[in-house]
Amino acid sequence: KAIKAVTGPLGDNSKPKVLSAEATSLTTIVITFTKPIADSSTTKSFYEIENGVAVKNVSLDNGKRVITIDTSGLDSLIGKLVRIVVGFVTDRLNKPNQMVKTEVYVSVPIITKAPTFAPTIFSLLPQTTLRVMPFGGELTVGQASVEPGGYRKTLFRLMREKGYNVDFVGTKQTNSADGIDNDHEATASKFISFYDKFADFWLDQIDYPDVILLDVGVYDFEEGRDIETAIDRYDSLIKTISRLRPFSHIIATNLLYREDIVNNSIGTFFNPFVEGIVDKNKANGVNISFFDLRSFVLPSQLIDGVHPTKEGYEAMADAWLRAIKLVAGPEGLYGKPEIISTDTSPDFNKFIITFSKPISDSSAQNFDNFVFEDGIDITHVQIDEGKRVVTLITTSYQKFSGSTLTLTVRGITDRTKNSNTIKTNTVRKINISE
């Protein structure tokens, strides 16, 4: 009854949305939707690709969720983000729901050809890393008896194959697997309030994450703990993470299907509200997106009706990869670089500026991109190995002890092909300790 209340044989009554978009080759783009869509969705005019790229053919898979677009070619856009406008797609209900016209972006892969006797290989991984924090409970830890590393094992491999120099971050390494970065922030059998309480403690011990994969809440329902307000505690956790790490992108998901009575409670009090909570936080400036992880793991991929099989963990990994690709490429989060923090040195001749993503060496080493209004001269610039921290070596500012200096930053670009530039004349006030 609970399932019937929210969905029917052809899906729920929501409008279809784009779940992920990917350029799988230099001629093909694949778009996955949140629910089954109508056969008419193969109409070529429903998909507009910028830069004069023509849509030659559109096909729909047997599951009715995945569109494959054959294009005139993306060769001239290698390494760049390409905008696609998707519209007029409808679901398969008797009274069809039409999607809201949507812009999505795909990164055209950088692929190099090996000698004829070898298979096609991906280019070398970028020098900089994408920091991903797997943050959750039992399913983020995974079951070592089923799949060492859980979904993290496959996700790490898939991200490397797609050109991401991924760095998993977290304070724990439970259920480790060979050949991957085993850091994560997952603790099994804990309530949502536990993660909210300790988020500050954990985040203070690790590098600033670029992406946080948030998958918590099931234990509250397993234990029947105030399940009617579980979604409010989830909202509180999102706000806590955003307050602590405002430049990290949170990917928040619903909870997986289960073949027990807990599934009914989740379907009544939690899953229907997750996307709305995400949308409200996003409207308030939180760096967050919703991802329907539940739709990727089938009931047949549960070993006991609750926990994923090896194939289930692999399906989770594939789903997370799709979600990550919507918000970040191998060179970092999409969007402009921003300043996370500015610090001073005890010897009064250094300013340390930390950016939200890797930045280009050329823009960091351009003295003209950093201007002090107080007569301080820059003598040298250093950028760290991770390309996120810039140290300005300056003339002494000891005479300004106890006062505030004004720094204007401009012209700083990231390391993507699009060279996204920091907001013009970004100003920071720096307090100089005595």
C-alpha cells in the first residue's frame, strides 16, 4: 500500500528530470533520466547542443530511461564543457508529465590512441586531485564478506578510468580493499544525529572535500527512532555540513529499497521528502544536489533483501559516478574558483591564500592578480603541489599589527579548458595579529 501511494507501474507522478549526462566518445552523448520516458523522446529537436554540433540520431534503451545521441562530432571540443538544452521529454503515464526545459553540461573526454597493437587508453591523470568524501552508514562501509571496500572499490576504479585523480578523504579505513584509497567517513548503526554531532570533529581532521557523498538515515528507521521527524534531522545535518564546509558540494541521496517493513516507513516519512529538502537548501545558497540512488539498485541486487550483492555495490558505484560527473570534472568542481581562507605568518612577511579548487600556475604567479591597498609589495609567489594554496611573500607588514589589511584578488583561473575566472575584484579583509 505504501508503494502504491507514491508510484505506479509506469513510475510516480513527478516530472522526468535529467539524472546524468556523459560524452562517452567523440561522437556520442548519453543522457539518463530519473524515470521511464516516452518513445517520442527520441525526437531530435528535443536536444540542442551548442557550438554547432548537430544531432544525427537519438535512441532509447529497453529500460526507457537512457537516451543515446549520435552527433556530428565533438572533436573540436575535447577537454571542454559542452552545454545541451533538453526539453519536451515526457514520462510514460496515461496523462504524461513533461519535463522542465533543462541545461546540462558534459565534459568531452580527452582520449589518446595507443599503438595499433594496444587498446585505446585514457590520457594521464591530472596532476591535481578531486577530493571525494564517502559519508554515510552501513552501506558506505560495505560488507567485507560480499565486496571488500563496498561501492568505494568500484567507484575508485571507475573514476580513475574516467580520468579523475580521485582522493577519497575521511578519518576511517574500515572494510579496506586492495588497490584503492581506503579513506572514508562511514560508521555503521548510527542515528542521523550522531553524524550531525561529530561532523565538525571529522572535517577538521581531513583536507577540505570537493564532493561529499551523503547517504545516511536508514538506522533511524531500523530502530524506529522518531521516524516522523527523521527528515528534519537530515535537514539539520545538511545545514551543519554546509556551514562547516560551504565550498564542498554535497550530493544527497534517498535510501535504497528494502524487502522488509522498514521500506514502508522509509517510503512514507523519508524518501518522498529528500529532494524537496535538497531544493530548499539549494535555494538558500547551499552547495548541494539530489541524486536518486534508489533507482539504480534493483531488488535482485540485494543479497538478503537489505544489503547489496557484489553487483549491487557495483551499481551503487556507477550511480555515484554519474552524480559526481554532474558537478565536477577531473580538474575540479565546475564553476569559478573562490577563496576559502586567508592567513598570515608569524614573521609578518607571508600571506597564505587557500582556494576552493586547483588554480592555474600562470594566474597564481602573476603579481598583478594580488593587490594590497596598504602599500605592501609582493616579492615572490609560491603555489603548493595541490595547486590550491598560494603563498605571497611580501615586504614586512609588522607595522600594521592590530589592524586590518585589504587584499583584492582578480584574474585567478582554474585548470579547466574553460579557464573559469574568480569573481572580478574579490576583496578580503585580513586581520593582522599583534
